[in-house]
Amino acid sequence: MKKTWASIFFSLHFLCGTFLLCQPALLAQQKEETAPQKETTIRNLTRETVSYSILRFDRDTSPAKRSLKPDGLDRWPCKGPLDITFKRRNETIDYRLDCGLPYTFRYTENDEIELYSGSHSLFGVADLAPFVPTSMSVVEKMLELAQVDKDDILFDLGCGDGRIVITAAKKYGTRGVGIDIDPERIEESVRAAKAAGVEHLVEFRLQDVMRADFSRATVVTLYLLPESNELLRPLLDEQLKPGAYVVSHNYSIPGWEKKEVAYLTVEDAAGEEHTIYVYRK
């Protein structure tokens, strides 16, 4: 039997409709197949080999075992969370990691191995601290203790999301420079400065702090690790002019005990205590 034009039109319409309905699913599948592969990186910044096991939920049936040498870097392609297990003395530590983020083995203040989030994963560049935002109550107290005003030039070494530099500019009219090795943090800082309307007062540099020139600073703010403060101290001695303030969150600067002019404990909104050390060159 011959098909009528109406039946042919209906068949074509049905096929086209079916194709259009299926197309989003096909596009989604193609997008998933062509999407860039994420990876979680784990770097060892301790002085010893760290053994650990890791399980990627999207692809592993059993944990993979690794021994990561000092200054070594492991890359784990992933699409979902990962579980990591390692030993700390006689204790077994278990963490769940997010896919696509960097992590770093470091020492705590008690010289125990710990896994921190954050690392730029660049060899030959000082990785001074993981990104941990300073609570705003601590930021405001740090600026208050440094007595910043519109005549100061503030350098935040390891600026993270730029909140210290931006707050100083917005509240006191202080000119500021934030330095960080993480391009994502720098982009975030630039956006935040524009949103706060202080982009004319602040500058953010993608740079290794250990290679930075901050000799113009009248105030320097820090939220780094103890060993990083010790590493940075010779540069502070060399570059800063007499009278410059250095304000450090939570960790003192070894060897600068005689330069300490203030010491304060601050409680944040969550009830956690933070220590602020103030030095004058």
C-alpha cells in the first residue's frame, strides 16, 4: 500500500521529534566524554618518605598503595571523591579528598605528619602555606594593631582571597599589594577588589613570595606556617625599613623575639581562639 503525503509527513515529524528529544542526552554524553580530566595532586613537603593508600570511588576496586619521597608529587586522575589513609606514629589517619583539588603532606607544630589542603604543586617555588582564610574579626584586629592608615603601604604575603588588603583599603584608605602563587586566588582577589570598589588602591601579583620585592611596605601581614616564617625572616630583615610593622596570624617569627611589640589572643565568631603577633623592625 502506498503511503499518503499525510502519513509520510507524520512519520518524518515523529522521527524528527524523537531525534530532538534524544539530542540533549547525546550532547550530554558527548560533553561528558570530552570534558577535561580532573586530577587530585598530593605533594610531600616533609623530610621523609610518606606511605599512604588511596581509593578513587569512580575507578578503583581496592586501594592503591604509594610511597611518596620528599618533594615528590603524585597525580591521581579522578571524577569523584577519594579516600586516603596514612600512618602518623601509631595512629591511622583517614580523610576523604575532593576530586580536582591539591593536597600537601607537611609537619604540624609538633613535628607530626599531617595532610593539608592546598598546594600550587610547582617545584622550585616556595609553598609557604595551604590556603586557609583568616576570619574577618582577626583581619580587623590585625589591621588595628598595625595602626594602618591612608599613608601606609600594606603587603600581604600569601594573600589568599585578598581580604586583608581589601579590608585595609576599604576601611582605612590604605594602599596595598597582595602576593600569592595561586592564580585562582589572585583572580578571586581581583574580583573582590572590584566588587568592594577599591581596585584603584590595591594590586595583586601572581608571584613567589620568596622572590618578591616588598621593600616599599610600611606594614606586612602574614598567615604562613612556622617554618615559612623562619624561611622568610632574612628577607624581612633585608628589605623592610626601620619602623615597619609585621603582623603575623597564629605563628611567631623565630629569631624576632626582641622585635615583638604586641601579642594578643582573639576569639572568632565560631569561638575559636587566634593569636596575633606584632613586630616592629
